Amino acid sequence: MNRFYKRPEPDFGLFMSGRGMPGLNRSAGLFGLLLISLSSQAAWLKSVEHNPTHHGSVFLLDFNERVDYDAFTLDQSPRLVIDFNDTGLFEGASLEVKEQSLVRDLRHGQHPGNILRLVFDLNGPAETELSWAGGGKRLVVSLVDPEMSGVPSAPVESVPPEPSGVPSVPVEPAPAPEPEVTDEPVLDVPPPFSGDPVFAEKSPPPVPDRSDLKHSWSGYFALGGRWFFQSPADARQHDGNYSFAFEPEYYLSWASGDQSLTIKPFIRADEHDDERTHWDLREFIWIAAGEGWEIQAGVGKVFWGVTEAYHLVDVINQTDLVENIDGEQKLGQPMLKLSAEGGLGALDLFILPYFRERTFPGETGRLRTQPRVEEALVRYESDDEERHLDFALRWYHSIGDWDIGLAHFQGTSRDPRLLPGLNDRGEVVLIPVYDQIEQTSLDLQATKGDWLWKLETLHRSAERVDDYWAATGGFEYTLWGVFDSRTDLGFLLEYMWDERERDAPQPFQDDVFSGVRWVVNDVDSTELLAGVIFDLDYGGGSLNIEASRRFGQNWKAIFQARSWFDTELEDPLYSISRDDYAELSLYLYF
């Protein structure tokens, strides 16, 4: 494998929020059970346009916002692979490849950790160039046949040569007029693709249209059912339930894409659990971008981390535990975020003016603690409670094959301590307590051939509890095109460690995760993920299986099953050891 290009385009931003949403707050849960799961993406690939040329191909990939990506080539079976972090594919996007000789097929797969992978199957070696245009939201992928790279482009019929240094717009057979000279900068928009896609020797870009207000609606409806294999531990719970979810998204952009507004509410109605019936404002973000900086203001989501089974260092957004116990579903976080990028990497500054309490299943809901958490009895170390002002700072950089992130957080812990107590009915319940903490963390990822090495580690200190260290790390090894097919097969192994051992309030203090990922790379995006976590201390473990498949352009089915085995009474997961379940959800995208 040959890594030829790697450049992160950071999600610069400065979030500002007014008041929070007290009516949306929920109390906390015990688990951070993070297995492999499908989660919502912060960005998406809206469209792919293929432009064959005399020397190869040019692909225009349009996104709704800036994204980080990692690209590499495979020599043994000629391919270009691009991984987009925290990104999904819009359900209506077409990946059709026009007939030509260099690119045989374009495939995609959605990998855990919100990674969208595009695979360009080639008929032979290709010179590759990637560049950003369109205000930093259009990735231009140029593929050139090496044997043709020195051949000049064929002229476009009826279009005369353009004078050097003068921008022009192609017209029917008449010379291109000179644009008006204005004080506004001309953005780096690629020219029409009439030949050689090596942009360094192309004509200057056309003058952008400043009346470029654009908007779009997207989202999904989902109907799902969850069925449990064992009787519940609490008579108020049920053997199964149905639920309905709705997540629309409105996107508005202007100023050539340098400014945008995204609004994404979320609603779920559950058959039995009143706490799982809830709504949340996942995103309400204004973004303004410039050269090397970006400002965001509103409510949004931020993800930190690189490991698969347990996202140890992820600390900005609160977990929406009623959605899924894997901890990957997050509540929208009011924030102010400012970022800047330079030759030494990128720096993010967060101001977080409002805290969101973790959601937790209610009396009739399953996958909850025994006894349950009582939301109304929540306690805070700070007198400011949920209005305590939190801060975070993160630096990240890519050096060769290495991605490095170093962060510090100071504020209200997203992970509550659960203390036993009595509610107003005299029932024994768990009371969530949110401490003030300082957390310093490091996340590393190295891409070495077919191997992906990962590490997350942190040190956390607080007034009321002991300081501690924790870490998780491992690798992923991928077999590309097994048995001369399109199928990719990945193997994962990770270790999770917590210095507090059995005193840790989370279940992963001495555990090993082993998993396999099968990506068919067919037109229906068929995928299967399976993983097992073995507890080396308590001796038990858990199994997770997930599968997904698209139907047509707008439908997707997702299946998930979880089971716990040999769980001891002292194990933090003992409360849900009778909650083995299977779940099937059908999504309709629009």
C-alpha cells in the first residue's frame, strides 16, 4: 500500500449558545458500554460528479461542511481509498461512474467511528491529486493515466484559447468576456473539465456567482422493534417494545459556502418507556469559514477519539443513553468554538456555557440499572449546577502516517457517580452526582500499510474522588478484496484499562475487545460487524452483532443483537445481564 496524501481539513469552529434546554435534560446512567454501532454523522457527502477527461478522470465530491480525510493507494489491486472522518453518504447521492478507461468502479462503505470510505477501483496505475475548492467544501479528485500525463489536452471545440491570467467563463462559440474587477477575492473554484486534470497549468477559475444562497432538506423516519430473550428483573418492565424516530435536517449556505446554518432536531416516541420518548436539538449551528480559521455558534456535536470499542477521551457532548447503551448517540451541546490551522497543526478552543444531563431509561424501560436512576434527585458539585461555564482546548496534527490529538478539559464531568438513596416514595434509587474535573488526554492513530494502530489515554483529577489514569488501544488489520472480490474483511483487537480497577464506575477496567468487520462493497452497502468484549477481571463478557443493508435509494434496514454472559454480581454490567435483545429498524431517508 502506498500512502500518497494526507491532509486533515479540521472542523474549525466557534460555537456560541444562549440559554440551554432545561426541559430536555435527563439524568445520568452507569454504563458507557461502547461496542460497534452505527451513529449519526456530523457531515455528509451530498453529491459526486464524474468528469472523464482525455487523460483520466476528475471527480467532484461536494460536502455540506469541511471534513477530515485520509487517502492512500493500493498497488497490488489498483485502488484509491479515501476515508472521511465523522461523515456519512446522503441517501440520494449517486456514485455512478461514466464509461471510460481509467476508473472501473466507485464503491463506498460506512465504517464504525463515523468513517465514510470511498474506494475507486482502477484498471491500472494512476497519478493522483486531491485539492479543496468551492470554499473548502468540494474535494477535487484527479486521476491521470501516467502514460498520458505528458500529452497536452485536446482543445475544446469552438472555444478559443484564453489569455493567461484572465478568468473566464466558457460560452458558445464566442470569446470569453473579462469579468468585472471587484474588491472581493476570487475563490479557488476549479475550471470546467475540458482536458488534462492537473490544475497547476489550467486556466484561472471562473468568477463565482455571489447570489449563491442554497438550501436543502434531508433526514429520515425510522420504525423499530426491540425484543428481549429473557424475562425482566423488574415486573414493571416489558418483553419488547416498538418505537418511532424522526430526524429532519435543514441546511442553508451562502457567501460561496463560507457561511452556513444547520438545524437538526430529533424526536423519538417509545411504546413503553416515557423517558425514551424524548426530543432533542442535535444541531443548531451557524458556521463562518475563512482561510485557516472557522467560527461556529450554536448547538452542535464534537467527537474526539480513535478507538473502536470504547471512546475514552470523548468529553464534549453528553451521552443519550436511552437511545443506545453503546454511548455513541449524543445530545446536542451548546458551545462556542474557535479554531485555527497552520503549519504546526490545528487548535480548537471550546467555551461550553450549559451542561446537559445524561438521559436514562425510566421505570418501565429495560437496559437500565437495578435500582434505577432517579432523575429528580440529581446533585452538582458546583453551585452553578448546569450553568457552570466549562472550557476545553485541543491541538491536533498529522505528521506522516501519524494523527495526533492532545486535549485538556475543565468543567462538569459528563460521567456521573451514582450514589444510593431514597426517593419521595421511599424506594431505593441511584442518585447521579456530577463532579468538577480536569482531564488531560492524548489520542494517536498510525496508518501502516494494511494496519491501523490506535491509542487513547487520559489523566483525570477531581476534588471529591481520587485522581486516576486510564487507556485503551489496539489495531485494525484489513484484507482488501478477499478472494479476488470486492469484499473487504477487517480484524480488530483492543485492550481497555482503568487504574481504579474494580472501583471504576464503568465496566471496562481490564477488558479485551475482539471484532471482525465484513464490508461487501455492493450497490446495497451490505455490512456486518461482530465483536466480543472479555472481562479479564470479573470473567464475563458481552457479544454484539450488527448488520445493515440498503434497499433502493431511500430505504435501509439495520439489525442489532446484544448478549451478556457469565456476568458476576459485582460486575457493573450485572444490572442488564438479563436484557439480551435483538432489534430491527427500518429507515426511510428523504
